[in-house]
Amino acid sequence: MQLYLTFSSPFARKARIVVQEQRLHSVVTEHFSHPFHNDDELISSNPLGKVPCLTLDNGSSIIDSEVICAFLDKSLGDGHLSAPLDKNWDLYTFHSVSSGLMDAAVHLQMEKLRAREELRSDFWWQRYFSAIERSLDYLENHLDRLPASLSLPHINLCSALSYLDFRHEDFDWRSDHPRLMAISEDLEKSESLSKCQLHE
């Protein structure tokens, strides 16, 4: 099966980390496909034209990073990354806020690109920026919800924070969020995360 991705996508990074953690290299092949290029292979596999997209050997596809990560972990792996989320609604909420942080950071990057063409919206710029600040505060104050061992919520959180560093290096999120900084620096040293760094 093939995992369509770009190496600059935090959503694709999540899936790549799960592949690493579950040792799925023999069954999942990475396939670079930039979504803005509208490659026929990607479009035919995912009508949304987004990465990541996982195509299975039977010709079907799984789309959306949340679904892909759950499939990789539960159907191809032993499920240990997903297990802490089971009926733990506080942790699921934490997980969702991390996803929202990632969304807001990506949208903010899109506004940066639009600014080059003098199309940036000040309203949306401030809305995304404010959402990022509030999400960071929430995550800082609820880190005790994370389980002791690596899980999908850990991966989600680190993927969001690493994207802030990758695309918004001028945004100093560490100064006011020392606990997030500490857990990010610790987890990024792990083999699974260190092998899946964001890059162009």
C-alpha cells in the first residue's frame, strides 16, 4: 500500500510517525505527491485532493490523517497508540485541540502565501493567530491528560508544535508554554519522531 504525502505536511507527518512506531515499512511505501499539483494518482485516490492519503492493495483508499493513523495503528499494528483514547473523552478533547492547532497553523501559512499576492485577510489572519494562542494555553494547562507512554495524542501534539517551528519560526510559543516545550523536546528525540522531521 502507498501513503501519499508531502514532507512539509504536519498531517502526513502524523501518519509517517505511526508507520515508524508500528514498524510498518514493509507494507507501507511513501509516495510524494504535492496536493497543489493535482496529480492524477492522488486525485483518483482522494476526491479532496489532500495528503495524506493511504491506498490499499485492494484499490480502495483511506483519507484524512485521523482515520489513516487509526487504521495503521489498529488494523496493521497492535493498537497501543490508539488505546488510551478509548472512552477517555478528556483525552479525546485534548487530541482534538491539538488537531485544531494544526489546522489553524496551516491556515495561517496559507494567509502568508496570499500576502505575497496582496490578498491576505487581516480578519482571518487575526482569527487564526488568536486560535493558535488560545489552543497553546489550553494544551499547556491540560498536559496532565496525556498518558505516560507514547500515544496518538502525543503524536498529534508534537506534529502541531513542530509545524509552528517549521512555518512560523518567528512565533515564540515556548516562552509562555514551558511544559509544552519540555514534552516536545523530549518526544522529538525518540526514534520514531526524529526520523520524520518536516522539510521541503
